[in-house]
Amino acid sequence: MFKPVNRYIQIELPEIVPQTTSGIVLPADFKPAEERYGLANVISFAKDVRFKEQLKQNSQVIVDKSMIEEITLNKSRINVVLDNYVVGIVK
């Protein structure tokens, strides 16, 4: 089990499935242009997160996606972001 520390928040990102309405088949490695900010679900968070009283498991937050750090541990991926890069909480 992973427990974030040092103001980190473990998040889960929704899977993005590229879609086209034109009927054109896209290459397998095609990635559409991404927005800078995105919605993420909170999995867990460090005790020293500055706004921890407003967070709970499965909260939704808006994060700067360029600052998400991906950790590979025992063949599984964990996404974390520092609390500085959370720009809002969706209630």
C-alpha cells in the first residue's frame, strides 16, 4: 500500500479514449492535444497537505497536468501531485 508524504496527493486520472466523428482511423500512437488542467480523483494524501480538511478519498480536484509525477512500483503505476499544483476542488 502506498501512502503519500511531504504534501503529495495520490490521484487517479480518467482514461482518455481518442474519438473521431469523421470516420478516419487514427494511428495507434496518436495523442490528441491535451488541456493544461484536468480533473482527477483523490486516492490518498499526506497529513501535511495544506488543505487536507477539505479533501477526502474520492474527492475530485483540478490539477496542472504537466506537474503530475508518475511512479512505477512493482509493475503498477501511481500518480502523485504536490498540493501546490491543485488549483481547485470540485464539490
